[in-house]
Amino acid sequence: MASSPKNHPLASSLQKIGLSESEAGIYLAAVSLGECGMSELAQRAGMKRTSAYVTSEALEKKGLLGTFKTKQGTRYVAKDPKYLLDELHKHTDELERVLPELKALQKSNVEKPTVTYYEGVDAYIRAVEMCLKKQHSTIFHIGSLSEGHKTLGEDYDFKYFMPERVKKHIYLKALYTPDIGYKFEKDTEGKLLREIKFLPKEYPMKTLTLIFGSTVVISTTKKTLTTLVIESDEIAEAERAKFELMWNTIKRAVR
């Protein structure tokens, strides 16, 4: 006897795209049975007949299940699974259409900065890579680069992040603590698009802060890797001003 569709590996995938557990079960049952009656459908889905009726009606409204009448009663048939992909594309296209308006609505609320808190390496990487989205921009970076390398490794920085940054013509202006165990490659021709200064050793930091556009990303590796992302024009502007104040007090830059 086949296992219940609710326990099928595909059930969780269908739930991720918006179906309930019972809807995923009925849809998978209908796909596997082809044309069928309600008794067969409910039995295959492992559901009571009354619950299967209610769920089938919901799937009909979503366009995922079709019905037709015969002498033997109502028959049910699942829409082609490709229909799911077509529907997802419709939703994606609609979201892309209204996204600029949504972003404009978000920006109009200048009094309420957006603050998001993350934990873990994957979330940290996503937050860091936000600064690579806008070409011909400038990133302001301050803190302990060695702490960042402990988390992501030097290869991530030198073999991915830096080449990607240069490719997109994104300039880096950095203030690092002097706890780096290597010398930076000289950039006499300016091809690496960066300026670096070192903070005085009597001011140690174990955090890293990125400032770009209207975003400030602050991360710390103490105990657990935590990342704070602040979206605010006003706060980002203030952090850039603080950065420039520190930058101007340190004379020598590494190029």
C-alpha cells in the first residue's frame, strides 16, 4: 500500500509554495490517481471524506483541482503540475511590478528605521553581500578584519568578495584594527579600488561595521555570530559622518 501523500517528500515542498498540509495531501493523491471519485481520493490522502470535500473545494478555487459530473457521480482530476509553476511565475511577475511602489512606500516612512537581527554564518554572508548589489558605489568598512576572516576565511574575501567588488566598480574605504597577520597587496595603480587606514592599537574592536547606501550592517563574533542590519537614510548618513571624522584624524593610508 502506498504511503500517505501527507508523508510524501513533495508535500513539504508544496506547503512552502502556499498549500496547507491537507491541500498538499489531496493534490498529491489526485496527481497519483488521475481521474477518481471522492472515496478514492480521501482514502489515498488518508483523510476523512468530509475533510477531503472541504479541501477539494479549496483546491478548486485555487485552480489546482478540476471536477466533472458522470453517471457514477462527481469525478476529480488534478491540474497538470506545470500549472503550479505557471502560477508562481504570475505571482513573481506581479510582485516585480509592484516592488518599486512597495519600496517607495517603505522609504516614505523615514521616522521608522527597519532593524533586522540575524544569527549564524549564512545570514551574515547574506547581509554582507547586500553591499555588492549597487554598482559604482562606495562601501565604508570599520573594525577587525581578522575577526571577519575567522568566520568566512581569507579565500572568501580575496577570491570572491574583492574580485566581485572590483568587477562592479565598488570602492572600499576601510578603517581596520592593526591585528592583521599579513600585509595588504600594494595597489599603486588603483586597480583594487580601495583605501585603507589602521586604527590606533589602543582602541581594539571585535566587531565589523559596513555602511553602504541607506544600510548599516554590524556583526560580532562574541559567543555566537550575530548580525544587525539597520535600514535608515538618517542613521547611515550619521555613521558615514562618524567614519569620516575618524578617517581624517589618521594621516597615512594603505593603497
